[in-house]
Amino acid sequence: MRRCRRLLELFGVFFKIGLFTFGGGYAMISLIGHEIGERRRWISPDELTEVFAIAESTPGPIAVNCATYVGYRREGVAGGVWATLGVVMPSFIIIYAISLFFERFMALSVVANAFRGIQVAVAFLILRAGLRLAVRLPRRGFELGVCVAAALLVLAIDALGWRFSTVWLILCGGVAGLLFRRGAKGEGGGWR
């Protein structure tokens, strides 16, 4: 009975996250961090940062990957399944309902105006999540250098209007980290 209650709690928490966040996985990061890390303390802040990094670099939506990991960590395979179902069900239900009336729904000026407001809120949620992750970054030269280089590169690419997949940026950051750590090991510094 207790396990059933914990599984339902996982489902409920991630259902709420899925229901009240618009704009995709990146917009959910802030709410996931608040619900999982701060409010419920299911995961430490350092581990939460690692979860976001792993969820971003593995295939699939970041929110689904986070839900699956947290659910699995809390309650094993059943927890992963229930948390994943919780985070995807609101989107499925809403999209299904919208698809029934899509053309009439989008023609309403109230809906168009609401989506403009939602875009502003989503931009703020993504910025907030990014700032929270940046605050948790290690304050060492290499990590700060990679962060600043990645930010400048993304801004330059955006300003120039070039098409660029962020997957390459993530891969380059990973390779730079491996090379840096290998160089530190070769100098007698060991793995840090």
C-alpha cells in the first residue's frame, strides 16, 4: 500500500509539472528543480544539476528523461514508468483535445493573445532555469571558460543567422572536458 501511494505521488508531482509548464522541456527545468530539489528534496542540488546535464545529452525530451531518472531513483522501474506517464499525460490530453477543434480553436483571438503571453512567460522560465544552473557551476577556470565560450558562440551564431545544432556544442564541451581532464592527469594532477 505504501509503495502504491509513493508511485501515485510520483505520478501526481510529474503530472502537475507537465500540466503547468508550457514551452517544452527547458521551461520545465525550473519547476522540476523547485518540486524535486527544493520542495520535496528527492535529489540534492548537485545531483539535480547532473540529472539535467544527463537528461539533455541523452535522446528524448529533457523533461521525460528527468522524470524517468527521478522516478527510477525513487521507486525502481515502476517509479520510472509512473513518473514518465505523469509528465507526458497532460500534454497528450491537451493536444488530443485541441486536435478535435484545432482550426476553430486557433481562430479565436483570445487563444492567439494567450499564446503571445505564454511565449513571454516561457522565455522567463528558461532564463530562470539557466541562471539557477549557472549559479551551481563550479567556479574553476576551465568550467567558466567553457561556459563563456559556449554562450558567446551561441550569441554569435544567432546574430549571424547561421543554422547550428546545439548537439555539436554539447559534444564539443564534452570533448573539451575529456581532453582537459586527460591533460590534468598527464601532468600528475590525477582525475579531478
